[in-house]
Amino acid sequence: MKIIGGSSSEALATKVAHGLGTESAKLEIKKFPDGEKYLRVLEDVKREDVIVIQSISRTPDEFLFEYLLLVDTLKDLGAKRVVSFIPYFAYARQDERFNPGEALSFKTVSKLIEDIGTDEIYTIDMHQHRVLRSSDAFKIPSRNLSAMPLLADYVEKTGNLRKPLVIGPDTEAEQWARLAAERLRTDYDVFEKKRLGSENVQIRPKKANARDRDVLIVDDIISTGGTIVEALKILFSQGAKKIDVACTHPLLISGALAKIYEAGAQNVIGTDTVQSPVSYVSVAPLIVDQIKKEGFR
Ligand code: R5P
């Protein structure tokens, strides 16, 4: 078995390989002066099971294309099976035609990934709002793992919050709030969210009362930070004592981190599905466990 990280997840792939007592396989990736990508697999992958790790993040089109080049090359070089871990799966939010004529980006990306020859796919806390099961999103064997228990363990270890109320900032975040709350042996609730524009959301509490409580807000993605800032405002106005924030995918664009701290969060914690200044929790153990469980060798 070979472990290969694309350039968006090189460090993560190295950690995974070390967790399995091996080294990750090497690639040469560079750009031609005109911007085209060059990719070369530097190991013999013939008849091997290959684990590819590549988040489609930050510059999603670039990393998606690199993924396609990589998997096609591996198959062409005789790899027996390509099992992919796509820790951050971009385009999952555009899983519906919200306005007439829009591209169903999620469907297109899934199709490309399947058609290029991926044999199995694992995602981590993929944005599943309307498509609720991986098996509805992909025709190949697939599984969506969650980093929430790892994030909850980290929060517990910091000891900053006392029996926190776990809040998901929208109804779809219930899946993550529940997992984090179970791990922390505490209670959870969700907010109802209305999107007013690409950077503006209005959030109303469902039934949570944060008065005199420490709170942990959890979500899959922090992008502009708008969702979390609104949740912080509401929770503080309800009388929350201390609030920490945890997310799986810290995209943190448009000064999101500063906005969240300004709004009063004490700690922001993310994972390394997307590298960021708050990627304190690695998803490597999650991937290692899965590889061991499936018996890939
Ligand atoms: C959306 O429904 C997601 O679960 C996140 O809440 C959202 O992507 C966060 O975006 P932003 O940080 O821009 O509010």
C-alpha cells in the first residue's frame, strides 16, 4: 500500500503515513510558466493499493484538477485500487439549483472524481445539508467520517469550558452538535438560520438558553465567520458566560478569525483538513484508524 498526499494535504499525508509506520510516497508537482500543472509520480505503484489524500480547499479548482491528474496517472501506471480521502470536499454547498440555470457543482465534482477512476472515497464532515448520505452523493463506495469527537476531546483537554452547552448554528449542524455533546457528556441545541446574502445571515435560537452557561459552538465550516459571529451575539445576549468555537474546516476567509475573536469567542479550534492558524487538531488519527479498520495494505 502507498500513501500519497496531493499538494493541499502533503503534511497530513505524512502524518498518516507515520501513524501507519511508513513514509508517504513522493510526487513532483510544479507549474509551467503558463500556469499549467505538471505532475509526476516518483514511485512504482503497479499492482498497489494507493491511498490518496487531497483536500479540495483554498484554491479548489487547482486542487481538484491536481487530484484528477494524480488519480488518472496512478491508474495509468497500474495501481490496483485508488482509495481517496478528501478531507475537505469543496463545492458540496452547491448541491441544489437555488436559482434557475445554476450549475449543480456538487454533482459535477462528484462525477469527475468517480469517472477518473477513484475506487472508494472517504470525506470528513462533508457539508451534507440536502444530500444526507454519502451513498446518495456517490456511486462508488463512500463514507463520511466525523472529526467532532476529536475536536471535543481537544476542547475537554484545554479545560476552558465547564459542562458546556453545545450549539450548532443552524438546524443542519445538529449532526455535529450531537456528536460533540455526546463526547463531552453534555447537552446540545441548534439555532435556526436565515441567509440574507453571501456574507449575511440572521440566526434565531430554537429553544436553547445559554444564560450562565459556558458554550461550545460547533460547525462543519467557518468561511467568512458570519454564521459564528451571529451565533456569538445571540448567545452573549442570552447571558452566556464563556464561548469557544470549534469547526472541522477552518477556511477562515475575509478576516473571519479576527471577527470571531472581536465578537467575544475565547478560543477557536479547527482541524488540519484545511491548514490554518487554528488547526490544532489533526484528522490523521481518524484516517489512520479507518485505513486499519478497512484492512488496506
Ligand atoms: C453552512 O450552512 C455551513 O454549515 C456553515 O455554517 C457556513 O458555511 C459558514 O459560512 P460563514 O462562515 O461564511 O458564515
